[in-house]
Amino acid sequence: MPVAPLSDGRRAWARRTPAGTLAAWLGWLALVALTVFCWRVMTQDTIWSFVRDAPAQAADIGARMFPPRWSYFPVLLKPLWDTLNIATLGTLAAIVLSVPVAFLAARNTTPSAALVRPAALFVIVASRSINAIIWALLLVAILGPGVLAGICAIALRSIGFIGKLLYEAIEEIDATQVEAVRATGASGPQVLTYAIVPQIMPAFAGISVFRWDINIRESTVLGLVGAGGLGLNLESSLNTLAWPQVTLILIVILATVVASEWISAKVRARFG
């Protein structure tokens, strides 16, 4: 029902007019029709016999996945180390590349709002628009399979994330502190060092460690496209239907993600 204003300024519920009621019903009808259409598009290639058989297949695979093959764990140590290196080195590379991009993109630090800032924003948007898996596919084709492709994929994906959050933090700094340092006759680098950097350091630390936490998760699956890490073992185990090994790999991935989440939370609490 619509809200109708009264003469004393208060509001009261009012019954819809016939035209309003008809419009509301037509809107609901259009919504139902759109839902049905979308459902038909989504399920036009669905084989319903497979869907009906899915619970039995899931139960069968679940039974084969236990117990985990603990003897396979020593084989995962090197891929796990590669995964951590991919996430850590990729994050460090992204930090090095994204910091200047962030300063060029921030309104209060860019040397040119008409030319340089749009270019920096384009770099940020382009990085954030392409998933790490797609970056890895491209880099595996260019650099070949291995850890290097994974590191570069993580770095290119992270530039946009770190750059966007960092330039927003730069734009939110207290301008009076910048003016106070500049009033002392400080040069541009000195203003940057003593007025801007101290204000953004807590945000910078939190953003960096948060992105590292995300990259730990993303790097565990890059091996599925040949970019090294645990994903290679996961793919080979899936291809050979070695379900107990798959279970162990998933447990290792879960433990790694939980540990990175704990470290990330501790660091953010320290700088928050």
C-alpha cells in the first residue's frame, strides 16, 4: 500500500487506486515470467537423470574419499612450499607495483588529474577485471608452466586490489597535517615522507596482509592450469580418481587457509 500525507503532516497508509493495483499485479506477473524464463534458459541443457542420480554419486565418492591417504603427505610438502611462495612473492611484487599506481591515482597526490590519474585508474580496473586463473592461463602460455607464471598471475591480479584500497586511503588523509609540513618549507619528498606516509601506514599494512591472505587461497588452485603449487597435485589426483589423496589435499588447503587467516587477523589487529 502507498503512503498518503495527511493535512497535519503525518503519514497514513492509503489503499491503492485501481490503476495502482493493476500496475502492482502486472509487475509481479512480469517478475514471475522473468523468473520462469531465466530458469528455462539455465536448465535447457540439463540432463535431469544425472541430477536425480547426483545424491547417490555424491555418497559413493564421499565413501571413497575416506580415510585420507596420510602417507601421501610428504609428497605435498614441496607443492605446499611452492604455494606459499607464489602467494607471498606475488603479493610482494604487487605491493611494489601498486604503491606508485595508488599515488598516481589519488586526487591529492597525482601530478595530473586529466592524464596521469585516468591512466592509473585504468591499470587498477584492468587488474581487478581479470581473474587470477585467467592471468595464469595467459602467463602459462607465455612463460610456460611453473611457479613463475603463478607468481606473476597473483601479482597482476593483486595490483588492482591493493592500488584501489590504497589510493582511497590516500585521499582520506588529514590535509591539515600535509599543509603544516609543507608550511615549514619541506620539499615534495619530505611532505610525502613525514605527512602522508605515516597516515596511510596502518591502512597499507592491513591491505597488504589481507591481500596476502586472499592470495593464499587463490594460489592453491592455480596449479589446475599449470601455474604450480598444490593445484597440480589436486588435478593429477582428480584425473586418476585417487579420492583419498584428494581428501588429504583438501585438508592441507584448509589448514593453510586457516593459518593464513589467523596470521592476517593478528596483523590487522596490531595495526588497526
